[in-house]
Amino acid sequence: MSVISIEKLEEMVRDGSIKTVVCAMPDLWGRLVGKRLTAKSFLQCASGAEGLHASSYLFCADMEMEPRPGYKLTGWEQGFQDCAMKPDLGTLRVVSWMPQTAFVLCDAIDESTGELLAISPRAILKRQIERAQRQNLEFKCATELEFFTYRDTYEEAWAKRYRGLVPTSHYRADYHILQSTRDEETIAKIRDAMTDAGIEVENAKTEWGLGQQEIALRYTDVLEMADRHVMYKTWVKELMSGRGMSATFMAKPFIDEVGSSCHIHISMWDKATGEAISYDPYTESNMSKQFGSFVAGMIDGGADYTWMQAPSVNSYKRYRKASFAPVHFVVGKDNRTCGFRLVGHDKSFRVESRIPGADTNPYLALAAVISSGLDGVDANLPTPEVYTSNAYEDPDLPRVPYTMRAAIAAFAKSAKVRDALSATVQEHLLNFAENELDAFEQETVTDWEVMRYFERV
């Protein structure tokens, strides 16, 4: 049924076809958090007759939902005050695999000001979209998520401590039609469910890893793409779980396997005319002057914004030579050894950022891409030279941070980030990142350490 109006929802509530509305918002991990409302209660909230609230602790909780210290806007000192959840009725849709259920995304609202909660991911991305619009620019984009699929349920995988999982393919089957036919019963259900929910799917393919898949979503406006991304990612897990299977969007689930990426394709458009303005057939690179400055900004600010695209300790296990994951900030024309790849022509001409992994928060990642690119436009940076060789083997190119600590350090000292996001948001995100790194470095003993040191140290 796709996206529906509030009037259509009212009609469906009256005839009993909708009884529950899931109200959700993305947290700093890009997870959907929120509440299930009775349909009658939701209609009251949507009309403004009643309020919908959640604790602001959701924007400072770690992966285990533990509130961590060091936040200025919300924390123990502030009593973890509530924020309002304001439904974005443009995201209202029916979800076909959950009986009598609709879904809507919400904005987090600071109740003391009535404005968007600045530290919420949707607000962070909206700030960069508005920055672009002030320059008469809009962007179209698509996020390409890869994920691994297993025959184990999530409960079975947990009980096995994620060891000995059974992938859905037993040999490497990148692009193989035979393997995708075996997977089709599951993957077709995902494609159809997304289409039913108003998320346009272009294609699906098997990837190189054992059990690895990619389902490509069609490009759209930036905020809409981020919204579709988090819905799709959550719903893939729900649909896999419903079939007694599991999926992971970890960037590098196993060290002896390939990683899972989330390549971002983005193009520049004139807001007033609605015309694509990335392409210039008369330049050697085919980049227009303004788009060339945008791509130059992505390169120049690459290290500053890496953490916003690679938020976990695991993210950095992807960045290895000859892995199809990038190790250098450089642009090439259809060159997969580069961090940024130019593809398409005319209106489809765009740059692909190969930096994010599948664990990325799309709101933060897209904010990082747009912010760094606009920094280049503001500085009128010259169009970068197109790299034509194997970027993996060139030590003179600027390097993608290989560790979370290095990425955090670049993010922390960046004046570009501070100016674009605000000092308040930069400090909040920095504390979030440092807490996650501390959880790994100070609060964890890994299997690797035990195997290496138990007897021999």
C-alpha cells in the first residue's frame, strides 16, 4: 500500500484494518527506538490532542542501552529529561508483514525550546540539507547496503556466541544466478515487503562473501534516503527473524571474511531549476566546476569526517589493501581502488563514497558527505585530479584512518566539523565515540588476547 495519508489511516482505523502504529526515531547508532501505540492513541497524538514522549537517554545510550557519562545536554545531572516525539506524517506507511500495523518515523523535539533536538541524527542531517539549500543546492543519493545472511536464528547465533554460524551459501557466489535462485524465496519476500512499504528496490544480487547479499534501493532525496535506509535495515532483520534466519550488518563480522560496505552515491542538483549540475562533458574529469569543488571537499575533509561514517571499533577492520574497501582519500573514474569513484554520465553522473561500512548511521554518514563537500564548495577548491592507477599501492595518497582512535582524534580537533555541526553537536558525538572506544579498550578481554597470552605470556 506504500505511504499513506493521515486521512487514509483514519479510514483504516475505522474499518479495523489498522490497530497498531509503530512510532520510531533513529538513535545515534541508527537503530530505530520508540513505542507501539494503539491506533486511536496515535491519531490523538497526530492531531496534537495528546503528546508522545521518550527519554532523552536514548541519545546517550551505548549499544547495550547503558547510559554513559560525560554528556552535557542529557545525563544523570539533568535527570534524563524527556524529549517529545513528533510524527513525520510524510513517512506514514502500512507494513505488510505485521498484521494490522502502520509505521511512522518521528523527530525528537527539545521540549524546552520546541525545536528539533540538535543531537538527534535526523536533526544533524537536516542542518546540512538546509545549509545546501541556502546555496541553491540539493542532492540526490542512494545508500548501497551489503549484509550477511545465516540459517541460524538470532537466538541460536547468540547462544553459540556467533561461532560456527551456517551461511546461506557454501561457496563464493558473487553475481551467481544459481545461488541467487536458492536465496530467492527469502530475498524476494524482502524486496516485495520494501515495495509494499513504499521503498523502491532496483535490484538484488549475491555478493562475494559466504551468504552475503546486496539489495539496491533507488536513489531519492537525502532525508528520504536516510529514512528508507533505517527502515530497510530494521525490516530486513525482522523479516529474516520471521523466517527463522538471521542477518548482520557488521562492517567485518569475521576476520577471514570480506567486509560489508554501505557505498553512498550522491549527485548535485540546482534547487531552483531542478536540473542535475554534477556533469560537464567538456572537462577531462566530467565534473562541473562546482561539483569538482564538492568532491575536493570530500577528499580534503576525509579524515575529519571518517568517524561519522565508521562509528564502531569493527568499522576499521574493513580498511585493508586489495579488499575493495578503501585505504586512501582519492577520486578515480570507475576505479574501485579509490575512496571515491566517479560513475555514470549526464544526469546520472555522481560520486560514490566507498568509506562507510554497513554499520554506518545513514543520517550521520550523509551529513558528513554533504558537510565535507560543501566545505569544498565554500572554499572554491579546485577540481581534484582523477587517479588512474592502483590507489592501494600509492603511499603518497592521504590515508583513511585505520583505527577508531585515529578517526576520533581527527574528528575531535576538526574546526570544519565544529563549524558545520556546531560545537555542541561535535562534543556530544565525540563523547559518544570515546565511550564506545573505552568500552572496547578498557572493559573488554577479547578471545584473541586469551588465545595469545593464556599459557605463553
